[in-house]
Amino acid sequence: MRHRKRSRRLVGKWEHRRALIRNLLNSLFVHERITTTLAKAKELRRAADKMITLAKRGDLHARRQALAVLQNKELVRKLFAEAKERFGDRQGGYTRIVRIGPRRGDAAMMAIVELVAEKLEHKRSRRKIEADKAALAMAPKREEPKVEEPKPEVETEEAQAETQVEEAKPEVQEVEAKAEETEGKAEGPQAEEAKVEAEESKAEAREAEAVSETEEKAEATEESPSEAKPTEEK
């Protein structure tokens, strides 16, 4: 009896069937695309998926099992070398069957069997995409840190007084230099007048320096009692 035997008979004896499947497997792994009847293609798909699963496992026992079916060492070596890189992202469905219509003569349905070469790409569902968008919309927005602008430094009264004194010094030096030049160039009564003018200009420059120094001392004395008040109260 043939109860619960779901496989297709294809041929009369099981030895013939085993040899037929072996030849189809060898042709498929060598050429990667063959044409046969639809019934043979469906049986070939089952055997090819088992061989590729063994090749992905890659251990010695799996290699011996594949060699027992294919009986071709070079083909087994090639299959085990390429299986992980080519079918590593798939958990099944290594072959594709495409119907091409009935055969002329006996009207048997023909089909093309080929190995799948494209890499598997998982498409995201609409629900997951919408959920991600909603999560991004509900997430709090990050505030960018504010960059504080550097405040301009306020010059103190002491610094201003020092700058005024420094600016006055080169003017005094220029006046003295001009007076010395006039003294060296002038002769006779003109020399005496030039000397007098030079001395007067020097005296004026010295008076200007003295006035600036007195102003600085006055400012310092005005600031010192204000700082000393808290100590006296204590």
C-alpha cells in the first residue's frame, strides 16, 4: 500500500527516482538554472533546500551527508564554500519555480528552476513606520545651548589715568627733542632766544606731568577713605 506517501512517484522504481533527483541537483548547482516539468521541479526544490541547509551548517558530518547524495566532491566543495555568503540572510526559499506553459506533444506543464541570487530585503510595515513617526513627534525637542556674547570690559578710572599719562609722555619727549634741535642750529643772539624758548617749553611739559601726577594722587586719596569707612564702623 502507498498510504501517507505524499511524494510524487515520477518514475517506476525508487532507484530510478534517486538517480533522477541526483542528476537534477547536479545540473541545478552547476548551471544555477534548468528547465524541467513542474512535478520534477517541485520535487527538486525540496532536495535542493536540504542540500543548501547542509552547506550552511558547514561541519564535517553535513559535508558527508551532502556528498552521499550528490556524489561529486568538486561540486560539494563549491557549494559549501559559497552557501554562507550567498544564502546566509535567508532561512529558506533558496530556489524559484517559474511556469513557462505546457510542453508540445504531451502537454506536460514545464517550469524553470533557478537559485535565488538576490539578497533578502525586509520591508517595514505601515504600522511600524507610523509608530516611529508618532514617537518622534511626542519626544521632547532638545534645546540648543545659548552662547553668551563676551561683554566689553569696562575700564577703571585708574586705567584711564595711566593711559592719559602714557599718551602725554611722548608729547613731552617730542617738545624736548625739538628744543634741543633749535639750540644746536641757532647761533649768536638767536641761540640765546632759542635756549629761552626751549627752557620754557621744558618747564611747561614738566608742569603738565606734575599736574597729571597730582590728579592721580587726589583720585587715590578720594578712593581710600571710602574703602576705610567699613573698618572704622567696626
